[in-house]
Amino acid sequence: MKITMIGTGYVGLVSGACFADFGHDVVCVDKDAGKIAAIEAGTMPIYEPGLDQLVGTNAAAGRLTFTTDLPEGVKGADAIFIAVGTPSRRGDGHADLSYVYAAAKEIVESLDGPAVIVTKSTVPVGTGDEVERIARELRPDLDIQVVSNPEFLREGAAIGDFKRPDRVVVGTTGSDRAISVMSQVYRPLNLNQAPLMFTGRRTAELIKYAANAFLATKITFINEMADLCEAVGAEVQDVSRGIGLDKRIGSKFLHAGPGYGGSCFPKDTLALVKTGQDYDAPIRIVETVVQVNDLRKRAMGRKIVKALGGEARGKTVALLGVTFKPNTDDMRDAPSLAIVQALEDAGAKVVAYDPEGMDVAAPMMPGVTMAGSAYEAASGADALVLVTEWDAFRALDLKRLAGSMTAPVLVDLRNIYPVAEAEAAGFTVTRVGGKGSAA
């Protein structure tokens, strides 16, 4: 089949490369000529493990091509996917759908025959209806079917998630042709027995938001339990394991930390809140999740100041990890941004090291010194803070780190190191949701 992917951002590029690897003929379209040229030269616009090899292999095989010419790119396509950004709109927090509608308009105006247009971007309920209205208004002569096919990709594990999904959700208005086309698009997944779930279009749009909101709620719940554990002298890791072993609850997304960030959870929870308000069906739980998570990130900065003895002015704090999670260079709504701001407001100097995120982070943290390694960051610091749980930070030489610091204070916001191990290396330890040296 011929598939056209509009947008070569995170979702579009990963999806396009994976579809090509399935054997489909894929054209990826983007208005940014510089981005297209870079991809064709082998430079990926994002860091995602294995993506450069996947793109290179399929481009060399002729199954994956790139262009800035949308009208040419959609010619003869069996399915045209819209995978452009839907950031939070300034002023009210609603999802900004201007890119989606602009892409839909240009696609429809360029069609020379029947088509299936698929919204792959995360979009609020009713977006497909508007895309269909655009199609009917501009090209009433064509049979254009509009489908919702939300993505469920985790940054850092996106290729595996695409090829071995828990489920594939396809929302249609019941068109046999749309169902047939989408079944063929995902036929290669039959070998993996991935459930292909057909629903109504509005239902599919809501499933994506509901899934992300539920996971964000789990994260926020265990973070609040961590605060309670600190107050009463309990251990959050044991609480997490104790409830996670219950199969009704499950262990995933129950790891206490500095709050969620990234490209999905912050904007999707906010968009779902706004949708509920618009339809007079407020989602109070998610409203609270958004508020609690926003407050938590800056609270982590205060936690670090407390570990410094309550005074940060003139002191140096070393951060290990700035991206919102490991295996990505994504800095969108990363907890480190709020932590750095809180520390700088308190008068601290901040040094940071991240295996992949420093180039993206540097313009967002102009006052932060970027180090060449974890050990360089720690040298001369008054506190060392573990912010992102990169594998590279899981087996550091703690004695070497402590010995190089002005004051061996460890603030482990991911609970990577056992307290006894860190204390034996010379650190005074502050953790999340449990006892540290100062407790």
C-alpha cells in the first residue's frame, strides 16, 4: 500500500519508518525543507533509539521517501496520515488544532481521487467531524473517509511500541472502505496478534486522552503517597510494590519522582480538562492531577534547598539528567526546568549533565553550566541531584563523586540508590517518599 505521512515530528517519523519497515510504500511530507534535507542526510530531528538505522535501511530500500511537496506526496495514496503538532493553545489550554486543519485543507485540495484521511495526531473529541466538514465543503465530488487512529508510543521505546502494540485503535463512522483500508495498513501486525480495535471516531479520539489521563493520575497518586510516607515514616517503594502486586492495579507508573513531563501527559491532561468543561462534564480528578503535578516540580527545588540546610545562595547544585525521562532528548515540560528555576531563584549556581538532552536544554536554561560528564558536574558541588533515571546513572562510583564534592549531599529524586550504599560512600541522602540520612 502507499501511505503518506504529513509531518516528520516524533509521531510522524517513527510511524512512517515503521510502516515502511512493514513493507508499505511510505512518503513523509514536511514543510521544513531543512528538516527533510537533514533526515535524508541521516540526521534525525529527535533522539529515539534505533530510529536512524530504521530510517536509513528503509530509505535505502526505496520504501521510505521524503518531500516538501504535499500535492505530489498524496497522489495515489491509500491512506494519508496527519501527524502534525497539537500543542496547548496559549491563553486557554485547549489543544491548538490549527496545524491539523491546515494540513487537512491542503490534503483535500490536492486529492485527485477517493481517499482515507487518518488523524494520527492527538486530537480532542470532535476533531474528525471538523476534518470531515472541511473535506465535504472543499471536495463534495470525492469519497473522502476520515478516520481516527491515535498513537500510543512511549518516547525511548517507540519503535517497539509501534511494532508490538498492546492494541491498535481505529475510529470510523462505519465506512466499509475505511475499515478495509485500515485493516490492510495494519495487516502486518497480525503475526504479533495485536488487537485491531474498531470503534466510533469520537470514541477513538477520547480513548487516547483517557489513557494518558489515567496514567498521569497513577503517577500523581504515588507522588502524593510519597509525601505522606515522608510525613509518617513509611517507605513509598514498599507501598508501590505492595499495591502494584494487586493485578487490578498493576505496578507500572507507580514510581514516585519529581512529577510527569514530556510531550503528551501535560498537554493531553489539560486538553481533556478543557473538553470536560466545554461539555459541562468536568473531570475533577484530572483537574486535580494537573494542579498537583504543576506544583510538585517546583516543590522538588525546595526539597533540594532543604537538603542544603535551608540556604542555597552561593552554593553549587549538580543535576544529573535534564530530560523528562531517559532515552529521549525531549525537554517539553521536564521537571528539571522548574527545579532549575527554583534553585536559581534561591541563589544557587546550577551545573547539569545529561547523556542526550543538553543541546536542547541549554537555550532553555541559559544560566546553567553544561558539564561533560556526571563526574565533571559533581566536582566542587554542594549537592548532587538525580533528576532523570538514565541507565548511565545507575552504577556511578559514589565514593568518587562524594570525594570530589565540596559537600557530599545526594538528593535522589528517582530513588535509584539504596540509602545504606550512598551513606557508605560518604553521602548525606535525601530521597523521595522514604527515610534519608537527615530523616
